[in-house]
Amino acid sequence: MVRLSIVGDVIIHDVSSGSIMHTGDNINTALETTVFAVQREVPFYYGTEGSFKAYPFYRRPFPIPQPPEPFTMCVDNLGSFIRAQNIRILSVSSSSILQIGSNRITSAEARIKNIRQFVTDKPGPKEQTTFVKLGKEEGSGFFEVLSKKSKRTLMNEGRND
């Protein structure tokens, strides 16, 4: 039995990253999000980051869960309407769907890899640290911490210009 959805108000603040807000009936929905994010304490990038080929979990087949044993389902829809007065959503994100209505087939997949690289041992203020890029263009491994004496020297040289 097909049922009618009756909703008073829908308030959504954000729909992003391969997501859908769908009102009405639908037969098939397939969503997919693939993300590679690099965050560095020192914002120096080579330009070659972000290769999905370097991470095999982006290529692996996504497992589809199967019920552990056969089952029988009995549904008794009391009435032909689904009613909701208000729906308030902060965010629909990363291959997700807000569906108001009937849907037969829904698929969703999100593969997200976050990399955080810090130069200091632990993020957070231990002492004030300044990083200066040395004369090489090869990346974040060539940054050096200045001593307090070197900082004063650089600051004084800057005043003389």
C-alpha cells in the first residue's frame, strides 16, 4: 500500500557533499562521496597530494550487508498517511539522504581519508614557536625552529630596513 506523506514545515540548514533532500516518491537513489583531506600545521603543499590510487581502500568493493538468516516480515500500515508537523535538520552531509515519501532502493557510500600532519609533538600551546622556511623547496621537512635569540635578531633586522 502506498502512503501519502504530510509534513507541515521542513527546515534544513545545510545539504552538502553528495547528499540529497528529496520530497516525493522515488524508485532508486544511489549516493557516493570520496574525500581526501590533508591538514598541516605548516601550510606547505607539494601539489601532488590527493592521489586516490595511493590508498587501496578507495578501490575495494564496498561490502553489502546481508541478513544473517531468512526472516518473515509483516507490516500493518494503520491509515494511508504519514504525518509530521515539523522537521528540523542541521545538516545532511556525506552521501546521506533526507527522504519524505516512498523509496524502493537506496544505496549510499562515503569513503573519507583525513590526514593531519604536525611539526610539533602535540598540537596546542607549549611555548610560542616560530617556523621559518629554509632555502629549499622540497617541503615541510625543511622547516626549522628559531631560538629566542634568532627571533630578536630577525626582528631587529626588520626594523633597520
